Amino acid sequence: MIRAKGKNVADATKLTGPEKAAVVLLALGEEHAEVWQQLDEEEIKEISQAMASLGTVHSSVVEDLLVEFVSGMSATGAIMGSFEQTQRLLASIMPPDKVDQLMEEIRGPAGRTMWDKLGNVNEAVLANYLKNEYPQTVAVVLSKIKSEHAARVLAALPEDFALECVMRMLRMEPVQRDILDKIEQTLRTEFMSNLARTSKRDSHEMMADIFNAFDRQTEARFITALEERNREAAERIRALMFVFEDLSKLDPGGVQTLLRSVEKDQLALALKGASDALREMFFSNMSERAAKIMREDMETMGPVRLRDVDQAQMAIVQVAKDLANKGEIMLAGAGGDDELVY
């Protein structure tokens, strides 16, 4: 199992073979990049994946693994494995397009083979891709992944399409190697590479998520302070933030899905601090009786604390994001561009 990025490595005995090789190659550095040329592509891929997620390796571990190279290490005696360092080392021995392809695979789901990687992809995301493929192709893919995962993917596909895939699987003959290779290549270039690219997190996106978790007053204070130092960064973060009012961009089906997934008391509290337009959008997607009860509940609440309203709104936004991650609703970002969120 590949160690999580950023984890401190203090015990050499807990390192896997690829991780030990990654430490050695990191210690050797770019000036000894010719060592990589002695490895085959699968070995390079496996060691690169270990290197990219290695994190900090304590000097004692490096000394245990590579005493003769201790003098060539940094002043602290420790080395850092990261995506950037890995990419820089690979760039010295491989063409740029091969480096990009390899790094995209590393950033994507873990796994030695394509089928291992698919097994670590969320079933809703995989089903959303496969529903646009030929049933025969889907049948091959489902036959190559674990049965438990295949079952979840089938359940997430449109029912008629899923049944057609099942029929193809029942009649399937052994798949020729060249056809299997072609399917693997398509998955690698069209699906995995896109999945890896969308998984890269811009620092502004990370900060937008953090700002989303602030209460209203804290958010306003930080945004105002940031605007004074870096207006461009503040505007970009503001554009990336998804707030309660952005739920007004949901389509009617999305609103109704969200209504079935949130607590009614929590929604009533959240709507106390919402705009009239957003309130009406929710009410218009309820039955007349349910909307009347909701309005009455809000009236009987009387004055409520802003902090409680903020917490209710943040909880509902999180429910909406979870539903979007499952592919059940579509969210439009605050910046105005509609996109499917996985």
C-alpha cells in the first residue's frame, strides 16, 4: 500500500520495496538520473507513484537505507518526496509528453494495472463515463473489475442500459488481447487522464472550501483583509466559493432531490437568512401544504441567531455537495459556469 502524501517516515522497516527504491533515487538526485534508464516502464511507474506520495523521510531512515550516500544529502539529512520533485527527475530522462502522462496516472486512482485503478474509482463517476460507451465495451470493463464494484457500477447505470450490458456479459466470448489493449488505452487517455486532471486542486479552490466553512462574519473579515493585500486572489476565491444562495441555480429536479435529503427544521432555519427569491424557489418546489407548514414554522421561530442560521446553511450546502459528488444533482459554481461535480 502506498504511503499517504505528507506522512513522516521514521522507520525503514515499514517501507515497501518501491518506497525504498524511491528513497535511494531521491538521494541520488538528478545528476544520477541515468539509473532510471536501467528500469522498464512498469518499474518506473511503480517507483514514481511511491516517490510522489512518500512525504518526509527522516535522516535516520535514509542512513539505514543508503549509508554511502549520506554525504550527498541536504544539510538536514532528510529528503522530501513530492509530485514536483518526481516530475523534475522524470523530466531529465523522459520526453515531456511521457512525463505528463505518467504524472497524470500517478495523480489518478492508485493501482498497478488499469483494472486496479478502476477499482478505486467511485462507482457513480465510473458509471457516468460508461453510460456513453457501447454496451459491449462496458461488459468487458465490468468483467475485469471486482464483482462487488461491478455490482455498484451496474446499479448506478440507467436500468435499460445496465440490462443490455448484463446480456452482453452473459454471451461474452474470451476477449482478444488487441481489443483489450485498445479498451485499456481508451480508458487511460480519455477517462483516467481527465480524472487525474480534475483531481488536481488549485490553491484558490482549497481556500474557497476553507472560506465556505467560515461563519459569515469571519468570512467577511478575511475576504476584506485579503482584498487589501491581493485583490485578484480575493476575487478568485470569492468566485470559487459555493454558498447557500448559489442553490438558486439548481434545476427543479435538483431542488426536489435536495428537499428529500435535508431535515425540514434545518431548512426552515437556513431559509430565515435567505433572500426572498431563494425562499420562493424552495416553496415552489414543495406541495402547497408543505410550503404552508414551512412558512408557519419559520414564523413561530421568531428571532434566531445569525450563527445558527449560518450553521444550518453550511450543513445544507454540504448535503448539496455530497449529492453532486454522487451525481444525483448538478451544481453551478458561483463563477457562473455550469459543471458536473464529481
